[in-house]
Amino acid sequence: MTNREHKKSIFRKHWALWLGFAVVLLLAPLVFSGGLGISVLSQIGIAIIACLSYNILLGQGGMLSFGHAVYSGLGGFVAIHALNAAGAGSLPIPVSLIPVVGGLAGMAFAVLLGYVTTRKSGTTFSMITLGMGELVFSMSLMLPEFFGGEGGISSNRVIGKAFLGITFGPAIQVYYLIAAYTFVSVLAMYAFTQTPLGRMLNAVRDNPERVAFIGYDTQRVRYSAFIIAGFFAGIAGGLGAVNFEIVTAEVLSAARSGSYLLFTFLGGTSYFFGPIIGAILMVLAGVLFAEVTKAWLLYLGLIFMLMVMYAPQGVASLLMKNLRLAALGNAKPLLTGYLRLAPGLAAALLGGSAIIEMLYRLQLGADGSQVLDFCSAQLHVDQLTSWAGAAAVTLVGWGLFEFERRRFAARWKTIRESIEMPLQREDAV
């Protein structure tokens, strides 16, 4: 295959991926057509923009920020004030452009705060962003005229006359507005990664000394990327304001910034689509998983710990490695290895979850009942046999998982070596 044919092939694959992404956004409400489904899909769209904007800092620029919620949150507050002004007739702007107002606000605050924040890098940068986040969050309670105090600012997105029957009253209309912004924003952020500034940002992340040596201002590169990330974070905040019709101080909190960090890391910062996976996980954890158990934050922490131990590059990296090896004819041994890992892991998770749920029942059981319904079984939290049984299942399952994991790691190493050695000999020739 010639170089020209290779470029054409890559071009066709890229267009196929973007077309597939657009089709998924269009057809998703037809699959998840219920009220909860539409709400979850809308939140996933907003989270995708927020996590991808955060990855401009973390994944592409190596800037570990603890205050990214400042720009999405402030963008949301400005957007909802603009929505109220539009409803009152003092601001001639349609609802469909309210997220752009949030994006411009996020960019403006990034221009203001980012000049100070990006003057340093590394740990100092992280501490400055943490301080900025806490400063803005404290101001949200000190300035109720703008932030609305603890109750926040509410609004009504149904304003003016309907355009082609679109009022943005039904949730499905809001979803398609969010889907449109999601597609355009994701496409724009991907395009940014291919620009000279995006490439230079990668260079600043990897070797800032060399970048400075060849004549580039590393602070200016970081500052420019910070402004772009602030714009897209503000877009996400503006979409949130339109979707929920209320913005509270919680959108500025350290917990929201921590969620962006945690789930972007879980999704994988090394690949562009990694934060998209993380955004989906963030919404599912907060909306669905939180309804299943009160201990969902504890489970989330354990999942994060396991990912750091066994897959530190995130779900996207793990997925791509498996797909790459499977494409080279190793699908069967990989599948066999994962099937052998599954029983031990399932048993360990089942036993560990039983212990956690019994602990929560002891501490938070409002009804005073000592019987816990867990996976079609009844566990008596006041009996030693239930605790001993759960502990035994956990230990046996973890032992089996660890035994199979080591065998799987050896098999994985053999497969990789069988692939890499011929390639190395070919390169040497």
C-alpha cells in the first residue's frame, strides 16, 4: 500500500467513526426511550464535553487540575442568568444559544484566572487550581445575589414562541440540543489535538525544557490550552443549566472537580475517547449505581484503587491493547484467560460486597432490621455465620483470581513477545 492509499484509508476510517458517533447520538433515544433513559443520555452528553475539556489539561498538557469545576460551574451560572434575562425579554437570545453564553463565560474566567494558574507547572499548578476552586466555591456562599445562596438559581427554559414546534419543553428536544453540542464540541476538541498548538501542548507535557530551548513560551502554550478547556467546560455548564433549569453551588465544589479527575483517569487519558468512557461511567455511577446502594462511593474508591493497581492507563488503554492483540490472531487465548479470571473475581466481589453491605446495615439501618436481602439471599448481620461465610467467599475468590491473574500475566507476556520479536527483527533488517 502506497503512502497516498494509506492516507485515504485513514481518512475513510475517521469519517466512518464520526458518522457512527452521529448515528449513535441520533438513535440512542429510540433505544432508551423512557424518561430516565432520556435524562441519563442528556447527562452523559454534558459529561462527555466536561471530561474531554478536562483531558485537554490532564491528558494532553500534563496539567493536573483540582479546580476544573470552577469554569463549568461559573459558565452554568452565567448561562442561567442569561436564560432568565432572555425570559424577561431583556436579552434577545434564543435558548439554543444559551450554552454558547456559558462557553464564553467559562473562557472569560479562564482568561482571568488561568493567567495566574498557568504561570507554574507540576505540583505548584495543582495546588493553585485547588486554591482557586476553594476560593470560588466559598464566594458562592458569600455572594447570594449572583449565586443564589444554598438554593441556587432556577429558571424556565420554555421562553418565547415555538420555532418549528421546538419549545425545549419536552426532555427529548433538550436531549437533541445537547447531542448537537456534544457532537460539535467533541469534533472541535479532536481537531484541536491535530493543530500545531495541540501538538506543542503534548511537547510541553513531555519535555518542557526542550520546548523552551527551541524558543517556545511554555507558559503561553499552557495558558492557551487552559482558555480552550475553559470554553468547552463552560459549554458543558451552560447545557447543564438548560437541562436542569437550576444551578447550585454544588457545581463549583471540589467534589465535582474530583469527579472530572477521577473518571477521566478511569476512562484513560492516553486516548482521545478515554474521557468519553469515563463520562459514561460517571453518569451511570451517580445516577444509577447510587440508587442501588448507599455505599456506592466506597465501591467507586475500590474500583479506582484496583484500576490504579492493574490498569493504570485506564479502560481505553486496556481495551485497545486487547483489540490490538486480538486483531493479530490471539483472540482465543485472551478470551480463555478472561473466562478463567471471571469466577474468582466474581466470587471476591460478591463476598466483599456482602461484607460492605452488612457493615452499612449495622451503621445506617434505619428500620432496625438485622436481616439483609442480598442477591436473592438473606444475611443476618447479627450472626457470625453470615460474616464468616462472606469472608470465606471473599478470600477464596481473591485467591483464585490472583492465581489465574498470574497465569494470565505470563500468557499475556508470551503473546506480546511473540508479536514484538518478529517486528524488531524486521526493523533491524
